[in-house]
Amino acid sequence: MQEIPHDPGLDNSLAFLNEAYTFIPERCARYESDVFTTRLLSSTVYCVSGAEAARMFYTPGRFTRNGAMPPTTLRLLQDKNSVQTLDGEPHRHRKQMFMDLVTPARRKSLVAIAEQEWRRGIDRWANEDEIVLLDAVREVLCRAACNWSGVPLDDEEATERSREFGAMIDGAASFGPRVAKGLWLRRRTERWARRLIERVRSGELAPEANSALATIAQHEDLEGQRLDQSTAAVELINMLRPVVAVARFITCSALALYEHPEARKYLVSGDEYARRHFAQEVRRFYPFFPCIGGRVREPFEWRGHRFEQGEWVLLDIYGTNHDPRIWNEPQAFRPQRFAEQEVDAYSFISQGGGDLYRGHRCPGEGVAVDLIEVALNMLTTGMTYEIPYQDMTVDPREMPAAPRERFRMRKVRARD
């Protein structure tokens, strides 16, 4: 049995919060190992990093997400009985529902709606002295997601819902006031979502048959039973909230355009793939969550070590996306790297890895890329704006990360 390094300390939870994205990769470098153990939340956890670790982690059926994240994180991001908490055939059946909602044709429809909402947003922003891009784009994406999903939403609700979804995302990897705020606002969102499901099932509301709202409201499990109202509401939120979450990548896209002029030149070079390469580099370079957890379902061996049922494993997302064994100059922002090298489902894991249909990889990954591309087009050709002096620092201790002042803009105007 191979000796696995152990990171000393009775509990390193505080160190994890303080170091966030660098906690796992720096220790892997220190111990010269892709796996080490430590203590977090009073439990022993295996921390693993790199493409081989991702391949191990995403072997179908090997891990469950149940019990693999703090309860508050589960509550804010997925909640009980959601697709991510299922395993085996029930998981594949529920996930197929989501995959059917993000087909290429459906994604194309969302892109068109998102472009319309961006233009409407730019018109609104033109009447303001200054906007905070992260907040403004959250509302744009909330409006687009609800329109696309068949969810009715007036102007007042758009502001409320985008604030609620944003609070869930902000609090997911935090402790203290941000968690409390996220949980409080989520309860309000769930009441709203349950009412929508009830209205569809009663016939009071009739969204298009292929919309997310209609599909989720009528979805049946493997036994032919419709999801209970609370679970259906949770899955509707799980369709909408990830779209709003893309606002963080879009804010980082604006930051990249500002801080990396050579990359901006590449983006506007006219290459038909440049926008996609830029979007992918944003997802690789700028961190969202540092890691993802799993609990071993059945014992297995990896690197000469036997992992027992129930043991806790954290896969290093940030470190894998910045691994010098995979990426040349990983700390440089270079969109063209995606034209120069091939990546697979285990080396590029911004929203999970492995097989999209059989595993727990995010079904909305393609949606995220599409929406970043829409934003890049708007930020470079669809609008003009000024960037006031501000702190552009991305705090490595904040999860998920964003520029400290959320990227303020002034004098926003539609480009003629």
C-alpha cells in the first residue's frame, strides 16, 4: 500500500477558508503528491488533484454526492432530492430530463433570448450614472432564463429573483452572514417555484410543452410517479440558478478584456473560433469553486491505496485547471491555447469532468459557454462604456471569486 502524505493539524477548515483555491494545489506541490489527507469539518478527507485524479473521481458509479459537501452548500446549490443527490439509474433518468432541455436547438433559442435581454439591459443602463456589472448581468440572465424556461416574470420579480439566485451563489462556499442571507432568500425562491409548479399542474398556467417549467412539472420518475411539488420546485430552481451563475464568468470576461490586451486582440481578430477559445480560457483561468466532493460508494484501489466505502474525497478543480503538466504557462491568460492543444473531460474540469450523460458533470456546461460568448460579443461590439478607477483584485479567499468591486462601468451606451 502506497504511503499517502498527511497534512498535520487537528482541523484545517480555517486554513481551507483562508487559502480557498490554493489549499489543495499548494499542498500537493509541498508533498510532491497528487493525493494527501487532511482534516476538514472534523472529518478525514482525501484531497486529490490532476487529470489522473479526475479520471479516478469521475469513473461512473464510484462516488456519491450525498454527504460530500457541507449541508448549507447542498441547501443553497442543489438541495435534498435533487438530481445531484441521486445515484445509478434514478440519477441517469432524472439527468436525461435536463439533457433534453439543453439540446443544441434549445441552446440556440436561449442565445437569441439572451441577446435580446442584453440589448434591453444596455438601454436601461444608459439611464444610470454607473452600474455594477455582476449585479446587472445577473438580472439580464435571470430574465433570459425565465423567458426561455416558460416562467412568467415581471420587472419587479426579475430584480427580486436575480437577487435571490445571486445570494444562493454568493453564500454557497461561505460561512456567517452570506450563508444566512442565501438560505433566507432561498426559502422565498422555493415558495415562488412551488406556486409555479402548482399553477402548471392545475392548468392555471400553460407554458410551452417543451419548456423547462412544463417538462419539470410533468416529469415522472422510474416508477411513473410525478415528482412531488417540493422536488419539482427544487429542480426548476436548479435549471434557473446556474444560468444566473454564469454572470460571474461574464464579469471575469470583462476583467480579462481589460487586463489582457493581447487576448482582446485575439478575440477581435476575426478567427471564427476565437470567441469560444476566449470563453473557455475564462472558465479555465478564473476560479468558480475550488473543488468538488464525493463519498466512496464501493471500495476501489488507486495509486496503490484502497479507498473504503463512505470515505470522503475532494477533487481539486482549480489546481487541475492550472496544472503545468496539462497547461503550458497555466498562470497566463492565453485563449489561443485552446487552438493549440486538445483537452479532454479529465484535464479541463471547470464544471465537472467525465461523461456528460452517465456522470455528475454539469449538464449546463454548453449553456455557460454560449452565454459567455454572447456577453463577449456585447462587451466588444454591442456597447460602449467607461471603466472608472477601482480595485480589480480577485480575492483568492472569496468563493466563488470575482473582482473586488464587481466591475463598475460608467456611461454605458448601445454601440451605433
